Amino acid sequence: MNLPPDLLSDLDAMAASAGRASGFLKGLANPQRLLVLCCLAQGERHVGALVQATGIGQTSMSQHLARLRAEGIVAVRRDHRTLYYRIAHPAVAEIMQVLYRHFCEGKSE
């Protein structure tokens, strides 16, 4: 990949961006959170549906969703007593598509 020369000229700005990107990616860097995001890539889901679809226990699911929410990766909507989650960060859908193409699509092992 060739980066434009002017992109490398401001290393301070790049360092700040790299720090933000690293923090963002840490939020994704967990197999169970990736599985949750795969489900949410199909659309908004309530917690019970995510638990059922992924097989992740309720307590663990709550912890993962809290982490994703704290990172701004997912957003929540309350309807009476039910919480619905959706992907909030626009880059997440793109990242999930790339991960799917490279690691899931056409793989049967």
C-alpha cells in the first residue's frame, strides 16, 4: 500500500490517530465481541436474541455489550424493559464486511 507523501508529514497527528484507532480496534479484538457484531451487522437485536444466536451467557453478553457501548461501537435503545442494540460506529459495518470476506466467506473448515 502506498501512502500519500503528505500523510506522513504530520507525525503528531498520525500518532494521535493511531492511538484512537488502536483503542477502537481493542474493542473489536475479542472473538465473542466479533460474534456479537456479526449478529448486529444483520440489524438491531435485543439482548435475549443475541444470547440465543451466539450461545454467549447472559452475564458475559452484558459485559461485552457494555464494553462495545463504552467504545462507541454499539448504541442501545430501550423499549419498555427490553434493550435493543445496533452498530453505532460507521466504520464497524465496513470492518465486519472485510473480516467476513477474508475469514468467513467460502470457508468450510
